Amino acid sequence: MNVKILKKTEDELHVEFEGESHTLLNLIRTVILEEDRVLLATYDAKFPMMTSPIFRLKTRDVDPVVLLNEVASRIAGMCEEFEVQFNAAVE
């Protein structure tokens, strides 16, 4: 995956995720929309091939880069917890 910042302001961020699909971007969007500081979180791609979707984030009272980093850490933690729970269930 290659990540490219297309636009960055104090309250807006546009990020291109080269080689990614709905799976990752929908997860990011779902988790980030739980935040009260988010005004807009969406992504789009050219149909029918989704090879380089662009994620758009608009925030209030927080740097969008900081918030996206927080959400990435939260998602990583969710994956680690799933791994622990799954391994315990399999044993």
C-alpha cells in the first residue's frame, strides 16, 4: 500500500490509498465517524476499478492527521484484541 497526502489543511485531509479497496477504507470511515470531532469522513474511487481510493476527512478542533493516527492505533488495537480472543477460542 502506498499512501499519498493530496491535501492537508488545519481541518481537512485528503489521502490517496494506492492499491487498497473498500475493506480498509470502510473500516477507517466507520471507526472515525464514532468521533464527535469529525464533520465529514468519506472515500471515493473511480468505478468499476477501485485501485487508488481517496479518503476525505474534515474535522473540528483537532488536526486531521492527529485524528487519523489515533484511529489507526485504535484499529490496530482492535485487531490485536481480536487475535487474542480468536486464539483463546480456538484452543
